[in-house]
Amino acid sequence: VAESTMRTYVNDLRATYNIPKTVETRVYEAVSESPMGFQAQVDFGECWQIDASGRRIKLYVVAFVLSRSRYKYMEWIDRPFRTNDLIEAHERAFHYFNGKPEEMVYDQDNIIIVSENHGEINFTQQFEGYRQKEQFRVYACRGYDPETKGKIENVIGFIKRNFVKHRVFTTLEDWNAQALTWLDRRGNGKIHNITKKRPVDVFQEEKHYLRPVSALIMAATNDKEKYDLTDSSISRTVRKDNTVMYLSNRYSVPTGTYEASDKMVQLIINDAQLVIFEPDTGEILGTHVISMEKGQLIQ
């Protein structure tokens, strides 16, 4: 039978036999703080903004917060997140934190989790591959239960009330640059209501407990010049404007490098130099001096 029919029938039974409803009250208790460097929580949000021409545009955000220090990172795009977008956001967040925790907490989102059966989680193939490479544990919250990850839920609300409110959208690059500036000034610089400390101050201790970010080590050659293989190599997607993102800055590659099917390149960090190369052929696509600023275009 239809659910509405069953509800009507049960309501009639309650009225006929005077059967009261049992009200269950959820019991809460304070949870002790996570150990330093142990856990980070992740969540998504969305909002409508007004751009410079007065047009409404929908933006999507993923936010990360280290559970102990409440040190935050966020990243915005102008369409719903896909698994590949989330993986790239993880890499940028880990580089922003200069390390990664042992455990990540997520909602049961379909770009991360395919199904859940009595506590057994089946991840999407792409995310499972990334999780195994980076070797972190996953804690999946119960569905439709935001209170099981209250720290990040508060962060999303904080971002919407404080960063988003009254801002005018221009470009996605500018919006993300403003977001990082806001994190430095207020998101991580404001005294937290619970800890009574600034997240940036607590983070100075917690960062020493984070695990180093693993990276593929690959060879790159240009006119038989060998780059030091002890340096980290990381993957990046080429953006439509023929740039790649690294630590909140855009670095150019030759015009025509971008392909509609998510063109991937590798980055090698060699002291203060960033080398971008084609992973299949080893061809060098660009060599740049790494900028210490944020939101810059380096060509």
C-alpha cells in the first residue's frame, strides 16, 4: 500500500484505541577534543550570489577543517563538485595545511560513497584509488544527520554568514583569492567561541603532527636535462584558460594544452622553481618561479 494510506490507518488506530505517540529525545554529551593532527572534517555548501552585472549565479564550496585547531580551508567552483574536483581540492587543502591527518570525516555523498551496508562503505572507484594512495581513514557520517560532524557544519554556516554575505562576484579566480585572504584575516584569525583561541595559533602546534603528503615521483626531461627525482611530483588538471593551479596561484602552460577531457599534467617542485610537464612524453610545458603571494597569474 502507499505510505500515506498506512499513515492514515495508523492514525485511526491511535485515535480509536487512545494509543499515545512515544517521543524519543536525543541525548547529547560533550565530546573530548581530537588528538593533534588526527582528524579533519569535510563538507559542501552552495549559495546564490550577485555578479557585477546584477545577474544571479550559483556557487559551490567545499570546506575542510582540522578538528583540533579548527584551522580551515575552502575552495569554490561554479558547478556541482565531481569526484575529480574533490580529489584536487584535497591536494590543495593538504598543501595548504602542509600535511594530512589520519582520518577524514565526510557525509555519505554520492561523489565519495556508492553505497553503505551495515557499516560497510563502498567508495567510488576514483576516490578509493586516491584514498589508498594517500592512506587516510574515512569516517562516513550517518545520512541526513549533520550533528555527527558539527565542526564542519558550523564552518559552512560561518562561511555563508561572514564571507559570502554582501560580496559581489566577479570571476572565480578572484572569488577564491578573496576566500583565502578572508581565511587568513578572519576565518583562521578570529578567536574561536569554544576553544577561546585563534585557529592559526593552535595550528602552529598541530601542523607538526600532520603526516607528509605523498606524491608520485616521476622523471622529466628537456633536452636530456634531468630534474632531481627526490622532489615531489603532483598531478594537476589544465584549466580552460591554459593554466594550472598551485598553492592558490595560476601558472601558465602553452596555448592549446587544454583539452575538454580533463587534460592532466605533472608538477615538479625544485627549490623555488615549478616545472610543469607532460606525463606521457616528459615534454616540459612550463618553468616558473614559485610565487609566495596568493591569487596571482604567473606567465
